[in-house]
Amino acid sequence: MAVTGAILVLFLVGHMVGNLKTFAGPEAFNGYALWLREVGYPLVPKRGLLTLVEVVLVAAVVLHIWSAVALYRRAAAARPVRYATRRRSQAGGYVVHIMRWGGVTIALFVVYHLLDLTFGVANPAGGAATPYTRMIEGFSRWYVTLFYAVAVIMVGLHLRHGLWSAFQTLGLARGRQGLRVFAALLSAVLVLGFLSVPFAIMIGVVK
């Protein structure tokens, strides 16, 4: 689970950096989108490496979910009898809800996000428009930006807990406070980075 999580974190960092190219204007962003499709050409077919990355990401997501379900079942099997008290740890309940419903929210958003910005079927500009135009038109709708914000915040909370769990799994007990701070900071940077583009579009900074 730590390995698949690391793959997804690396993707998030790269995706955020790519999104920030929106601030550089349509030429820079469209050029970046074209580079993603043609990187490695002619050694590999156009979109070849991008397709490979997409396959790896899908596999990582599936394995990540499978690992999470397996760990949950293992934990449930190890404690078949409920505790006598009904009082649950507030922190534990918070984590369970974030990881469970956060994962559902993220999954639903990813599907819509692909339909909107990648394929253009849910985008006002349509699939034939440039990536920059689809980005502007997509986030010009307040409800899309709101949905995006909720999903990104869920990603941040999911990531913060996931990073700390990974550190524990790897046995990195020393420097506990520093690792907690690192997990929180990385999550915050990703959330702010991802949210900066849609909100800049909403207020007219990026047009």
C-alpha cells in the first residue's frame, strides 16, 4: 500500500506543477499538454509514454483500494468482538470517515474530471477545444469549482493521514513530530497548488 501510495503522491506533485502552467498563459499550458502526448516520439508512438503512465496509475489506484480493503478486513478479523463501551475515539472516527468517504468523493470526482477536462464531453467548450480553453471554461462554472475544491481538500486530508501511516509502516518512528509536520506541509502545498488555478479563473485573474 505504501508503494502504490508513493506512486500516486508523485503523480499528484507532477500534476500540480503541470496545472500551475496555466498561470503562464495558453501557449505555455497548451505546449505542456502537447509535450505530454508527444514525449518520447518518434522512439515511441505519440501518446505512448502517456498511455503507459495512465496504465500504471490505474493499476496503482486499483491495488491501493484493494490493499485498503484487505487491511480493513484484517483489522476487523483481529477484533471480532466489540468493546463493551460504545464510545469511540473521536480521532479514530474522524480518520475512518475521511479515508472512507474521502476515497468515494475522490473517485467520483476523478471520473467527472476526466469527462470534463480530458475528454471534453462534460465541458462547455467541447473536446475539440484546446486544453487551456477547456480549463478556463470548466472552472468558470462555480459548482464545478466547488466540487473540485471539496475533492482536493479530501485528497489533502487523505494524503496527510496516508503519509503518516506509510511512515509508521516503514518503521520510521524517530523524528515523529517532524514527519507529522512534513505530511501536513506536503498535503497543504498540494491542496493550495491545485486550488490556486480554479479560484484564479473564478475571480478573473486567469482568463
